[in-house]
Amino acid sequence: LLYLSWTRLVASLGNRCEARMSPNVAIRVLTVALLRRAAASFVSGDEVYLTVPRTDCQLTVEKNGFVQTHWEHLGEWQRVTLERSSGSGTGGLADGDVVYLKAWTGLYVRPQGKKLWAKAAAPDDKAAFTVRSVSGAGGIIQEGGSIALQTSEGDVVVVDDPSSSGDVFLRSSAEADISMQQLTIAAVPATTTGAYAHTTAPGEVTPAPTTHASVLTRAPTPSRAPSTPPITTAPPAATTLAEDLPACADLDASGIAAALSVTTVQLPATLRATCPGFGIDFSCRHGFYAATPHNDGVHALFYNDAMRNAIVVLFDAQNAVVKTKAIGSEKVRGLQFEPSGKHLVALLSGATNVHGEPHRFVKMRVPSLDVVWSKPISSQMVGLEKWTPDNADAIAVSEERYVLHSAGECSKGWCKSHQGDLTQVLDAISGKQIRREGKDWMASHSCKQMISYNANSQTFLMANAGDYFPKALEFNGFAKGKHFGSAKFPGWGDGAGRQGVTQGSIKADPWAQGFASVWSYGPEGDEPDKLYFASIDQTSSFVQPPRQVFPNSSGTEIGGNIAPLSPGRWLVAYTQAPSDVIKDYLKVYYDNWGVEDDLRLKGGRLAILAADGTVLVEPVDTAALGAPFPVEMNHLVERSDGLGWIYFDGPGKATAKIVQLRCRRA
């Protein structure tokens, strides 16, 4: 029996899995099988491992609740407790029984869009899964049996799609072959402790994916096997352990100054030396910066070099370059991580000023930057590439949908030759455009766009700053294929591209269902631009009326951005000037406003606001600390070790500054 079982395990080593089976784990799998071979079936309260037969990878719940099958490992993160629904039988687990899956975190697995997350504090109807015997024989499910899971709404759980190995998502039963749903169920042995069930053997780490390691220019520090307690290694001298960081919730003015750090990084190629004067063109001083709290510190930069190559640079938590990749020669337009951090999504356009040219989405794996797919996106009504703002936040992504929110020139009908906004949607898995979910022309003359996604409410929130219809900053929601809501902040416009909103940003509240937004607005005439704040709920309604952030200030506040700091606290970044600096409101349509270099170097400020916009921490002069902000495209992002942004050293330069506000997130 030992020989035959070992032979079978050795043969499985050739199966594809992001981390191939190590001898230690092979021994654990064998031990589990032997200890449980005599067991009859499963009952409510049993802890189990669920394994994909083709790859030998286990269903894994990460610390943030994300469910995947990328790893082959029998540890704490792979333990799932079966809890039977009260409507099922009382004997052994059988075909057709309804169960809840309780993760090691104590939270329950349930669908969120087309993915699975363990975020529910208590079981409910959406957390119920019907167990199906893959053998088709029905009856009691035995140790080592093959099962499939079906949601309460009838979708099946896909755990092994060869085109997207390691991803877990939902499909209709007609779209998923049974081989993609199959899981082998095995109990966590009650008689084993320590290395077999709860913790990793001393010194063992989860290997990096074998398909990734060969393409890294600098191998990242291996992630520890998902277990408790973690095994830590000595960090570089400049790095502070997460537990030693101040809590983000406790930061005050002196804490902000102490938590700031600046790292100068070498770019793979120089920026363009000359700046465009007006219109859509390749930038001389800006790129897009993205990060996520959910991928162990990986963050990314997307910019055009002097030769117009669109370059992605991936950094590790210590700001060392992990990987670089050129993905085209179009103008960079946006960069976002999927909420799980497993994929990076880039948006490009041709910058040709040719009416009707599509934009292009590129989905890449992290950290290899291997392209999963590259797909065009366009509108049948609104042509991109002409009168398309090129410094707006144009994309937001979920695990199921990628949304483009931009603007361009109408190509036909009543609006022909006028400018307005567009919203178009791609399926995140296939890259196919879903035109029925798109909605163009929510605003005539949309001069600025903002967009963000909240995974808690599964809602996208968009905003248009218009100069004609409406003459306002208007917020709209999008969820489950439907567009809704309209909250307006009144403004002015001349109907020819000039209006009062110069820049703005929306960010999701990771501890709630809604969003917060900041924007700069200047009254018509020679009046300074002022920073405004609003909280918006998931229905696209203001929680309270928008308010001016610093009503007693006499200067200008431009280039604003916002990020969640802790529950009920928001970090606001902007550039401050003693007098009005925006003279041509048409020029803020693009990414070179013509402001003085001295302002770029000296105007950066950070402040902390409450959820109602009240100032909790007065502005801190970060520029004086060597941490200025980019004015036209200020990308303030959440990182696993706090928050951060990136600042190019100037046209024609090959260096940039990564600025971190290092703090321990809630």
C-alpha cells in the first residue's frame, strides 16, 4: 500500500501547478490519505482539504479572504470546515447536501461577483453550496471522493480552467465542463498536529511559480508558506518590520513627517525631453502608478519613454525593480491591479488624434508580467483619440469587469462633432467587450473623468466634470450591468471646453460600501482653485453636501488626490500655491498645465480628513521633506505597508522618486 501510494504521488509531480509538490508536502498528502483511509464519510464540523486533481493544488483562502487554487500546500490557509445546512440530512455528507464553507479566518466563503471570497461573518443563503458527486453515483461521499460545488443561484464553481490555471470563479453549468469543477475531498487528520495540519515545517517556504522565476530580472523575496506563525527573515537595513510601523489610524502631523521615506529609482529608459504644448500627446513628466494592499508590497509604474515605448516596471516592497516589460508603442492611459493583486491591467491608446481609433486593455500576470490577453475597447457612438482628456483616472477594475470611463468626439447622430463621455465594459476573464453594459453620453462636454471600484458593494462610481450639460461635477454608479444615480456639484462652463474642475479623484472605502472624492474647483474669473471633499454612498448619493476643505485659506489648491487611511479617516494630497496659477482652463484638459517648476518642487501637502470632510490633521509640507507631488497626474495609492506615490525627476530624466507613508493598516 505504501509503495503504490508513493508511486502515485511521484507520478503526480509532473502535473502543472504554480508551486510543484515538494517532498515534504508529498509525505503530508500520503500521511493524510493513510490516516483517513478507513474513515467512512464526512459530517458537519469536519475540517477538510479540497484539492484540484489535475494540478494537486489546494483550495486556498488568503489573509484578505481571496479564494484561489494557485498553491500546492497543506497548511492553515487550506483548511476548510464543512458546516451542514439545517435542511440537509444528519448522516454522512451525501450528494445534494447543502453546506457552508468556513475558512481558517472564521469567515464564510460566498460569491462576490464572479469570484469567491471568505468575508461573511455568518452563513446566509449566498454562502450555501450544494455538493455534487462527480462520479454521478450519488449517495454518501467518501474520503478521497470527487465533488463539485454549486451556488444557491445555480452557478458552478470552476477551480481548474486550463486557460486560467489557479483562478477560481463562477460560471453557468452550460459553460463549464465537469473536469473544471472537480475537487478531491480529504479530511484534515484529527490525530495529527503541528507540521501536518497547522504550521509549516521550520524553514520551509512556498516556492515561487516555476513559470515566473526564469523571467524575473531580480527574484523577489520568497513568500512564506501560508501558515501561522510566520517565519521572518531579516529585512534590508532601510526596511521596518510591519509590526514596528505606526498605526495609520494614529498618524498626526509629526507622525506623517516621521513615516515618510523617499527612494530614488533608476528607470529602464529616459522620459521624453520636450513637453507637449497642447492636445493629446506623449507625456514628458507623467506616468501611471498602481499598488494594492493585497500582494505583499508589489507595486507598478507605467510610462512612455523617449522612444514612445509603453513600459511597465514592477517593484517589490523594498522598491527594487523586479521586472520590466514593454507592451506596445501607444500612449499610456491607465494602470490598475485587480483587487486580489493577481493581475495587473494596463490601458493604452494610439495618441494619433485619429477619430475612432480604439483603446487597448492588456491583462498581465503578477509577477511575471506574462500577457493573459490584449483586447481593443471602443464605442460605436463616441470616438476616442480626439478631445479625449489624457490626464484623467480612466479605468477601474474588479475581478469580473474592467471599466473604461473616458470621453471623445461623437461620430454620428444628434451629437455629431460634439464631445461627451463614454463608459464601456470588458469581461475580465475573456477580455470580450460587453456592449450591453456600456452607456455613452451621460454628459455633454465631459472635460474630466474619475472612476473607482468598491469590492464590498461591488459598485463602480464614476464622475464627469462638464462644461455644458451638465455644468457640474456629476457622479453616477454602475453595478451588476446597470447604471444608476446622479449626484451633482454645480459649476460653470463656457460650452467650449473650459469649466471649473481642474482635477479630482474617487477612492473606495475598504471598510464600508461607499466612496470619498476630492476635486479642485475654481469659480469663473481670476479666483483661486479650492479643494472640495464629499462622501458618496453605493447608490451614488452624497452622504452629506460637498464641503470646501480649507475655507479660510487664501491660496490655490490643485492636483488633489485621496486615499483611505483608516476607518473614518482619509489622507488628502494636493499642491498648494500662494495665488491663482490656472489661467487657461482649457489647458487642464491635458497633462501639461504649464505651471512653474518651482511650484512642482515646493507645493506638495498632505492632510487628514474625517468622513464628513472635517480637517483632523492640518496640512503637512511634504515638499520641504523632499517628497513633492506630481501636479497634473497625482496617483496616491494604497500599499501593503501604508500609502505612496511616485514623482518623476523631470523631462529627459531616467530617475523617479517613490514616496512611502509607511504605517500599519487596519
